[in-house]
Amino acid sequence: MTLYLRHYWKDERLSFPSTSNKSMTFDGRLVKKIWVPDVFFVHSKRSFTHDTTTENIMLRVFPDGHVLYSMR
């Protein structure tokens, strides 16, 4: 089974002034440098993330500090 997990939160520390950019998109390298909420599944017996050659992570930051984090 393939699962797409998406988080959406606001971190005002990541806000930036912009008149032309609606958002900035980053790969998984930036995720290691910023705060990301912990996720857990209630009543889960077992879960894991597959090891892949490249991380399937996308991070999009909006000028007001909203963050969209997507992992496959």
C-alpha cells in the first residue's frame, strides 16, 4: 500500500517578504533543518518508512509562514 502523508502548519519563523513568489519548494534536505511536527498512528501495531535511493519528501513554504510537507 502506498500512503501520501501531508502536513500543513504555520511557522512564522519561516515567513519571508515576497511580491512575486507565491511559495518556495524545497526537497528533503531542508526538512532535517527545520521543526516538523511528530506524527503517530493511534493503535498502530507496526509502521515503517521504506528506504529509498532518494527521499520522497516535498516541502513548500508560503510567504506568510504556512508550510506544506508531503511524504510518500
